[in-house]
Amino acid sequence: MADHDVALTVNGEPRRGRAEARTTLADFLRDELGLTGTHLACEHGVCGSCTVLFDGDAVRACLLFAVQAAGHEVVTIEGIAPAPGGPDRGALDPGAPDRGALGPVQQAFMECHGLQCGFCTPGFVVSVSAFLDECSDPTDAQILDGLSGNLCRCTGYQGIVAAVRRAVELRSGALPAAEPSESRP
Amino acid sequence: MKPAPFEYHSPATVAEALALLREHGDDAKPLAGGQSLVPMLALRLTRFAHLVDLNGVGALAGVELQPERLHIGSTTRQRVLERDATVAAAVPLLARAAPHIGHFQIRNRGTVGGSLAHADPASELPAVAVALDAELVVGERTVAARDFFTGTWTTTLADDELLTAAVFPVWSGDVRAAVHEVARRNGDFALAGAAIQVSVDDGRVARAAIALFGLDSTPVRALDAEAALVAGESLAAVAALAVRDVEPNDDIHATGAQRRRIGAAVVERALQEVCGG
Ligand SMILES: Cc1cc2nc3c(=O)[nH]c(=O)nc-3n(C[C@H](O)[C@H](O)[C@H](O)COP(=O)(O)OP(=O)(O)OC[C@H]3O[C@@H](n4cnc5c(N)ncnc54)[C@H](O)[C@@H]3O)c2cc1C
Ligand code: FES
Ligand code: FES
């Protein structure tokens, strides 16, 4: 079966690639575009690790075919917070320029131990970012409901729930707890 | 796992979509939100040589308030039901049911028509359609919801037909609705659930619609319970009547007896919510 030419916008930039009809958006992002932040676990819609924003809405990238994304706008975990200069090498090389900046949800997950192995984390961060965009001051019940579409096999969820509460604070302008690079002149 | 290879079609009109379905017969399947079909393809529970994507058929999407009815195009996302003020005002039961469907990421993509056509016995929207006597528009013909669902994952839709819209009656007066269900985890399909809409006049229930899901292979309409509620019987009596005739089977999720007890409990909870007592 013929490949399709897929042109779309990913993290604000025009991208294109080839995909078989049956190639999911998640596989396309990972294998064709090299954006491996979108993780795949169950591949049938249950775990949420593949969550991306599709025209602004959080969706399962394993339940969309890449051909269906042609002409649409996708935001992956790589686009959730700007990471100028790529991976964070600051700890290894304090003089390196362009530490990747963390977005408020990422910062909150780090502060509150919202991750252990980190496999589920991209899906959680994308889902929580979309959730808080719509519900900026959630109750505890709303937080649990908002998290229900993502599975984590490590943390026991308490740290993740705390991270959502912390992200609410950070997004509303409270100061970040950790200031990374004070050793710089 | 990955789906088996297929050919992808993206028609722009209903006529084009129907022509593709006619051409390829049972080798073709419509693709709406993909939230049920794609998992089944990925697990290789099913395979089709052709998928006909309905997402590019603009005419199928959208909600329109008409005199005394709400017309919902089949590819309208489930998320619209919970967000749209027109839906909440016109058919409160739809707005109450939607948040129970999976998770918000599922509802962002899953469609109203896909849920009805997929006809999972534990799904919320088929029960809402049966409770409210919705009319399901299948091209030229219109099917009453109670005749549309024929069994687990089975409807009267033929391979070359499309569900184009669902039309719900708009009740007048003081209309209240509630959906209660029990699921193992938040967002899972329900073990049993109840969808109830009433209109209240002068403190009394003047009109009632009650349907149960998860208790049989199709939604169960509880007509006797509705009559008892309007006649002023106790909520517990109405709940008992609602499950009187159901005999759910045992399965890996629950025994039939458990489902029946849960059914009565969720009917009573939903009644308490709408009757305020
Ligand atoms: C993790 C998870 C949890 C879920 N939880 C729930 C839940 O609690 N309750 C619930 O109700 N659902 C649940 N779902 C299913 C979800 O609601 C689906 O969206 C819905 O069942 C199917 O709608 P769809 O638009 O995604 O259809 P698709 O998956 O695209 O299609 C489903 C079937 O309907 C057919 N079809 C679709 N549209 C039409 C049409 N217009 N005409 C003719 N045939 C058509 C397709 O050919 C296919 O056979 C869940 C799904 C997931 C992945
Ligand atoms: S990999 Fe997509 S939901 Fe699990
Ligand atoms: S941190 Fe390991 S799965 Fe969530």
C-alpha cells in the first residue's frame, strides 16, 4: 500500500515525512521526525503515555494515524516548554550556554517527585498542561479526574497529584523554588 | 501492536463516503474518532482493507437547535456535549452523561455517532438515546433509538450505511438530569449505570425517562419505573422496579447479581439527585 506524504506543523514548525496509512501519529513523530519524547506503551488508548496536543486538544497519538494529521497542528512534549540549545548539559558543564528551561508543569513534577523512571512523564506533562489551561484552579476531585487518563507504574500517584497542585501555584505566578544557575558569574 | 495494512480514504462529502462504502462492501469501515476502532485494529481483533475517514466530512459535524429538537451531527466530538451551553440547556442528560465517557483525552477525539454506532453495552450515550427516544438518522431512513441497538456492538446499520445524525427531543419546563455509574476505576467502562431525566412541575415529577446501561447487551429502558416515579412512588420502589426484569450475565468484571444490585443503587442515587430528596 502506497506511502502518504504528510505535511503538518509540529511544535510551531512545518515538518513533513512519509507514512504508511497504518502508521500512527505516535510512530510517525518518533521514527520519521525523530521526536522520541512521545512515548508508547499500551498502543491501544489506555495508558496515556503517547499524549500530544492535536489542534490544541490533548489526544492519544497512538489512536490517530499520521495521515489524519496532515495539515494539522501538533504539540509534543518537546514543544511544551522551550528548550533552547537542546538537552540540559548544565550539570556536566556549568559553563555551557542555553540551559533548557522547564515549563511550570515540568518544574512542578521535578520539585514534587512526580516521576521515578520517567516513562509516563511526557504524557502526564502534556495532559496536565492541557488540563490546567482549561481548569486553572482545580479542586482535588477535579485533579484526580484530570489525571485519570494517564497511568504510572512507579510513583503511586501521590507525587503527581502534589505536582499538579504545585503547577497551579507556579502558573499563577508564585516563585519557582529552585533557582538553577547561581554559580554563574 | 500495530494495525494491519489498509488503504486510507478521506472523502469530503457524505455522498463520497457512501460511494466508497458501497464500492468496498464489508472490506471497508468508517473511521470517526478512532477511540474504539483503532484499539481494535491495533490489537488485531479486526482488520479492514479500507478505512473511510469521516473527519473530513464537514457536513457531519455540529450541533443545531431546531424547534423542540436538538440535531447532533454524527462526528460531533463527545467533548462538545460537556462544553456547549446549548446542549446543556436543551438536553441536560447529554451534558450530564458526557463527563462519564472515558477521559477528557478520549472525549476530545471520540464522536457522538461513533459511540452510538459502536454500541458498547456499557456505553453512556446509547442509554441516553434510548431513555429520551432519540431518532437516529441513517441517510434516508430514521430509526428510533430503541430499534437501533440489537446486541453487543451490533446495530441495524448495514455495511454501506452511515449514521449521519442523532436527534434528541427538547423537553420544556424545569428539566433535571443525572447519570450515576459504578466503574472499577475513574474513566473505565461502567459495571452498571443509570441515565435519568425528569421534568418537575409544582414539586412533582411530571415526566420521566430512565435507562440503564451495562446490565444487558443493549440499553434497558425502564418504562414501569418511569410510570411509578410519575405516580409518586418511593425512590427505592422505583429503583427496584427499574432492575426487576434484567438478568445480567456473570463475566470477569462482575457477577450478574452484583451488576443488578449496582443497577438498583445507581438508579436510586440518580433519582435522589434529580428529585432533590
Ligand atoms: C481508554 C478508553 C476509555 C473509554 N471509556 C469509555 C466509556 O467509559 N464510555 C464510553 O461510552 N466509551 C468509552 N470509550 C470509547 C469511546 O467513547 C469511543 O469514542 C466511542 O465508543 C467510539 O467513537 P469514535 O468516534 O471514537 O468511533 P470509532 O472508534 O472511529 O468507530 C467506532 C465504530 O463505529 C463505527 N462508526 C463510527 N462513526 C460512524 C458513523 N457515522 N456511521 C456508521 N458507523 C460509524 C466505526 O466504523 C466503528 O465500527 C473509551 C475509549 C478508550 C480508548
Ligand atoms: S500508548 Fe497511547 S494510550 Fe498507551
Ligand atoms: S514514573 Fe515510571 S511509569 Fe510513571
